[in-house]
Amino acid sequence: MGNFWLKTRNWFLLLGDVLLLYSSLALALFIRYREQFFSAWWLHFVPFTLIFWLWVIIFYISGFYDLRRARNQAQFFIQLLLIISLAGLVGMAVFYLWPSLGISPKTNLALTLLLATIFLFLWRLIFNALISQPQRKILLIGEHTQSIELATQLNNHPQWGYQVAAIITPEKFFEYKDKLNSLGISTLVISDDLYQTQALTDALYDSLSSRVEMFTLTKFYEQLVKKIPLSVISKVWFLENLTERDKLAFDKIKRLIDIVLSLLGLVLTLPFYPLLYLAVKIDSPGPFFYTQVRLGKLGKPFVIVKIRSMVQDAEKKGAEWAIPGDVRVTRVGKFFRKIRLDELPQLFNILWGDMSFVGPRPERPEFISQLEQEIPYYKQRLLVKPGLTGWAQVNFKYSSDVAGALEKLQLDLYYIKNRSLFLDLTILLKTVSMVLKGGGH
């Protein structure tokens, strides 16, 4: 199926879901109406189109378009059944709360949902089996820490479509050069620093006739794992990839969206502040709001505003990393953090322009000074505004150590390089999924 299949599998999965949803509706209407099928179809088409796209959004938020989860295991299908059931409840609520749609299809909705469940289960069973077969053999050139990590990732995720043939040194490539096709190798991934080796460059040039794809480790890793491999990049990578002038139009549109959404969010949430205030004050003594200095875009300090979730004077001994199960967190604070209620006042920071809805996590100057000494290029995450949520937050568990900060930096750099309205929307939807699952910190 080749490279085109690997690049379009998510869209193929989405298209299959949409076609099967409409097929379920068509079959349900045919079973019930037969001779009046076409008139029934046009009566139901628009309302059910709204329902189906709500269902697709629910599937997306729940992670069912993340190919890392696409495995034929009982847990996958149990979760799929639960999400389809939730989608059905949403459909019922829409028809009940929105009578102006013109229909109230209790039986038709139930029958459509039953057929969709059967079709989607069979479709996912076939699709998961299909993508779990490695489509392309890959040869990694350069015995590098990042190469080994990449090989591990590929072996753990056969649904990504690659099978690692070997990890070899540049010298070893000369033994492979003339038999790439006979070995079934279709992709070469070369550590970035090896392109400076003349002998290897010549050998790769001679291999063009084999019609194999060639990638630098940085580019391939970024496309597949969705983060930047920090150990193999240099300052040249930043010069080539982080030209902020290309993002000027995007940043202006994003700022407009931030203003509109933060104003809307404040209008919707401010009426609940008295209840939040009472909950905080009853649970523990101390102020309602908590302020702290963070570093914004280009290292500009600003004061972040949060609802207090820790005991008063939690940092009387100085700045400390927050850790899972932190004893300083109050009972109400634990609940607030799970669904991120403590971060509601950051809507003011977004409105004022210190933050955005999406971006790297706003960090404290004390921690940034420390991490700069231990992690190369750490300060480059300050090239953009920090965010209420971000690519690192939705793709990596909470951590409070240098290793975790390194992992999150690689994800932040991916976001800074690739940020777009589509990526921001993806992050926001993933954030909704995390909040619904109680995955806040």
C-alpha cells in the first residue's frame, strides 16, 4: 500500500466511520419504511448529519482516531462500546432538547445506533488487523541513543506500519547498499551528523536507483513520534526550522481567537466563582486566589492567577516542584486539579495577552534557571506564549524532574515548529478528553 497508505490511514479510518454511520441510517430507514424510503431519507438526513458529526467528535475526543490505541484487544472494544453508548445518549439529548429539528426518531435512532455498533465493531476489527501488519522495512543507520529509542517505539507500535530490519553503523551500510531491494528494505533513516561523512553520502547517492526513501533521523522521528529528538539536533536546526516570521499571520489570528474565547469563558464561569470561593474557604484557611511569577514569551515575567489548591504558605521553605500525591494539596484542591477548575482565572491572563489557550506550560523563573543548566536549548520554549494547555501536557504524564522536563521540551519544540490552527484544535480536543477522564494535575 506504500507511503500514501501510511500518510492517509487516519483519514481512511474517519471516512470509513462516516460512511458506515450513514449506511446504518439508510438501512434502518429501509427496514422501517421500504416504499417511503426516499422521503424518509431526506427528512432524516440533515438532523442525523448533525448527530453523526457530534458522534465523530466524541470518538476523536475519546482517542479512537489515535492509531497507537488501534489493537484488536478486549479492552479496546469494551471502551468502544462505552463510547458508542455515550454517543447514543448524546443523540437522544439533542433530539429531546432541540425539537425544531422537526423529528423525534426514538425507534429510528435506536435501530441506527444498533446497526452502527455492529458495523463499527466489524470495521475496526478489520482496520486494526490491517494496520497491525508492518508495511515497510526500515534500516536505521547510526547506532545512536535516539535510534535505539525509535526502534523500540516502532517495535511497540506495529500499527505505525514499519518493521525495523536493523540498526547499523555507517561502515556496515556498504554491506547492505547493493541488496536493499532483495532484503525488502524500503526506508533508510540516517542520523543527522552522518550526512557530513563523505563516504556514506556517496554510498547513499549510489543507492538512489533502489528507490528507497531516505530521511534524517530528526525528520523521521518528528513525523512519526510527534516530538523533536533533542539529542541529535544542533543550533542549525533552530535556524532552519524556527523562523518566527513565517508564523506572523497565524499568531495574529490566534490572538483574536484567544480574546474571543477568553471573554466567552469568563462570561460563562464568573457566576460560579461564589460557589468556588465558599468551597476553598470552608476547606482550608487562606486566600481564594493564588498568584505566582512565571516567564512568558521571550522570558518576560508575568503574574499568573489561579484558584488556591494548596494549603496556605505551601512554599514557605522556597520554590518546590509539585509532585503526584503532594501532601500540600487540599481536599478541594485535589478535585479542582482533576478537572482543572483551579486554572479558570488564567482566562484573565489569556485576555491580558500574557498567555494563550495553547502553548508550552508557563514555568517559574527559578525552575527555568535550573533546567537551563541541565537541558540544552531549554529556553527556546519561550519563543512563544505559554498556554493553558499544550502538546506536552496532552501527550506526557505529569512529572517533576529533569527527565520529565527533557521529554516535555521535545514535545514543546514540536509544537513551536508545527503550530497551526488545526494542531491547536487537536490539543484542545485532547484536553477536553483528559478533563473528562479526570486527568488534570
